[in-house]
Amino acid sequence: MSKVKGSRAERELFHMLWNEGHAVVRSAGSGSTTKPAPDLLTSNGFKTMAIECKSIKGKKKYFDHTEILQLNLFANTFGAEAWLGLRFDNVGWFFIESKHIVKSKGESLLLTLDYMRKKGLTFDELIGKYEQKKLNL
């Protein structure tokens, strides 16, 4: 993912959250520091989330263990929930708590579009507009 595409996705989600009554801080240059820093930190006064955002051209995204560990470290220290927000091209946003990420065959962690459709949340579900019951397939 290019930095421009990633920044555009972060800004898009930033505005979506603000428009729904959440306060949001975008961590400019997250990933370029040695300290853990999520892309977005957001709260509506009841729920605080540290969100790592990814914009994906295909149907799957691999994550390094260190990236998820740093997100969890920041979230735990801050008192926030650790979330991954994936924006699939021509599909839209899906969200999942970091504890639900799947280990791939190697050492990486993996999220696919199919898995996110089954186990992830849509934006409206994330912000509590409505709850959709997921089928256990």
C-alpha cells in the first residue's frame, strides 16, 4: 500500500468517525517511530479505540506479529480497545479486534475479505448504529 493511499484511507475513516460523534486523533507518521502509535485514536465517551488502518487492493492482508503487538501495547497502556480497520477497494471498510486476527501458515497473521465478511464488523456495527448477528459458518 502506498503512503498516499494509506493516508487517504486514514483521513476517510477520520472524517467518518467525526461525522458520527466520535472525537478522533490521527497519528501522523505512525509506523515511522520506534514507539507504538496507532493510525487513529477515537472515542465517543463510552468506547475508546486505537485503530490501525489498511487499504487493500486485493482480498487479503498479512500482518507482522510486531505490528499487532505494538498496537496491543499502545491500546492496553492507553486503556483503549485495539482494532484493525481494513478498507477493501470497491468493497468498503471492515473492522476486527486485534485479538481475533488469524495466524497464517507461516509466522505472519492474516485477514481475508471472506473472513472479515463473516467475523468482522461494518462501520455502522463498529460505532454501535446496529448489531448484526453473524452466522457461525
